[in-house]
Amino acid sequence: MDEAQLEQNNPNPFSKQSVIEFYVPAKFHSAQLVVADMKGVPIKIFDINTAGTQQVIIHANEFAAGSYFYSLFLDGAKVATKKMELTK
């Protein structure tokens, strides 16, 4: 697998926590998973330092209820974006 991949968070929608899985290929200089509000304003940024299949856990208590986008960036370029729903 040589291409980056971003999976849908699970569960979605969620009320306590949700897991985002993704794959980062070996050849990259910088990688980030960015959670943004519906206006595209970044709210939380996860720096990714290693290649391979990984996951981050989103905790509901860190965000207000609502809809969010999350995107995977490799070397400054957006690879993919997904939408998640947080209910409380």
C-alpha cells in the first residue's frame, strides 16, 4: 500500500469518543490530521511522525456538539477529508 488513506470515524455519529484510522506511506516529510469546524477553521491538529496504519481517538469532551470535518495532509497537501457528527 503506497497511497495515503483516511477512513470514516467510528462510530459516527458519536457522543463519547470516536476512532479515526488512517494510513501514511513511508515516503513523507510531514503529516497531520486536522479537525476543523464547518467553516474550515482548524480546531485540533495531530502531528503524525511515523508511517503505517494508525489511529487517533477523538474525545467528545474536547468539542461542542455539532458537525466537523477532518482531513489528512501529507507534505502540506490535503489527501482526503471526511465529516463527523458529535452529539451530546
